[in-house]
Amino acid sequence: MATVRAFLAERDGDVVTCGVGTLDTSELGTGEVLVRVDWSSVNYKDALATQPKGGVARLDRLVPGIDLAGTVEESRSAAFLPGQQVLAHGYGLGVSHHGGFAAYARVPEAWLLHLPDGLTQREAMIAGTAGFTAALSVVRLLEHGLAPDDGAVLVTGASGGVGSFAVAVLARLGFEVVASTGKEAAREWLGSLGATAVIGREELSGPGKPLEEQRWAAAVDCVGGSTLAGVLRSLRWGGAVAASGLTGGPRLETTVFPFILRAVSLLGIDSVELPLPERAVVWARLATDLRPRDLESIVAEEIGLEGIGGAVAALLAVAVRGRYLVRPAP
């Protein structure tokens, strides 16, 4: 195997050209484990890696793909043996190190997990980074003390990868879930995932008083910006919001009132640098109690390397419902 087929984002000054090409195996980067990539997925961060000012790519010639599931082909690690099934996401994968949009990836053993019992590789990538982030958000809310009897839980950006998965996970756990979306056509689908009510995003993003009516016991926010500010104003006393997104912008204009008058907590969610032992716990739960009842309903489309460009464009246009699965092999 001298060359590897891959989807490449190549920067030349202020121009990024994307397409399917080849890499020499010597260009795959450092790492103890060579993985045959059987599945990957397209995340918003991957879309940003293809943009001149996306602020993500750290290589001028990059294979994006911030997650992957595959089979160990070669290994210099005693922990990962040829033939074993593994998954990886976060750290530098698809950012400063070639990622999952290729037939093979060379991965440091410190970034790898064994595929948990109860999940196939394909199922693991239906979750992928987005599903893992959603599950981690729910875990943090549960650790905060959230219980189904506390009342409705809001999920913003609910038609996206993280949001739709969060709706499905919360519903599986028996929560009353209110989904917020800007896509009228997604309402029925969100109901099928377990949302008991669907509201428009405009209910949260407009200017408001420092404190609004107490509506939500907790929230999973995938949007940020003015939407997150609106969520904070509307949480019940002692509530919490797990925040992981910034599609609505990185700025947060709020007051201290939700925090000091309603004891609201803002829980930051980062799946990139989360230590491996904590990752393993969340993945084990994704195979059991945090597994959505119908994983397939979260899949938007299954594509090969040639389809990644179109998926990226759809993500950037915020025109996606659910998750794009990538199968790198032709």
C-alpha cells in the first residue's frame, strides 16, 4: 500500500481547494497504530476545516474528519492489536493531524479507544463526535442532579447533529424534551425522535429582559450567542445549561441575574480534550442506557469521499437534518 485515497483540503494563501486525491502512506503523520477507516462522519468542525477563515485547519494540506471507526491494520502498541476494532475523535484528529476522511489513518495510541461492546463501527459513527458531545452534555446535566421529574428540558439547534442526538438520548431516559429549531420542516422528525414539543428559535434569540418566565429545568445548547443568552434568562431556579456550540456566534451577552438570583449553572462541554478514561465511560453508556431507541432515524445520508463536498456545503448553509455518515472505501 503505497498511497491512500482521501478527501483533501489544500490551502494556498487565502484559497482552499477541496477534493478527492491521494496521499503517500509516509504522509499520514505520526502514530503507533495504522487504522483502516471503515466509517467516519461529517461534523460542523470538518466544514470549517475547508474554509479559508474557518479557524480550524492547522495543516496546509489536510485530511479532515474529526472522528473515525475502523480496524487496526498495523500496530506498534501492545494495547491495540491487528484486527481489533477501534474508534477515535478529538485531540488533533482532522485538525493538526490527518483525520478520518481517508481509507487509512495513522493514529497515536493515546487517542484511541476500543470499540465498546454493543456498538458496531457504523453505529459508533452515527453518534460520532456530535453524538458523543450530546451524550456528554446529558451526562453533565445528570451529574448536576437533573432528573425526569424536574420538568421539561430544552434542546436548541435540535435539527443538527448534536441537537438531534440530544433529543433522542433525553427521550430514551424518560425526559420531557422541548426542541428548538429554525426549520419548520423538521418538526415532525423531531417528534419522532422523542420531542414532546417543538418551538421556533425566534422564541429564544430576541432581546429580552434580564430574567424571563421560568420555563426549563435544564437545557442542552448547541447554538450559543443570543440563543444561549435567551436560555439562561428562562431557566428555572437551580437549573443548568450544557453548552457546546457557537453556530449562533461566539459572543454571549447576558447579565449576572440568572446566576445570582436563580442559581443557574453554565456547564461548558468540550469533547476534544476530554481524557480517555472519561471518554470510555461515555462511550460505554452510548452502547447502553444513552443509546437512542432508533439510531438510523438520525442518519441524514450515507456517502463516500466524493459526497463530502456536498455535505460540507449543506452544513455551512445550516441545511442539514441529522448526521452524514462517511464510508471512505470506494
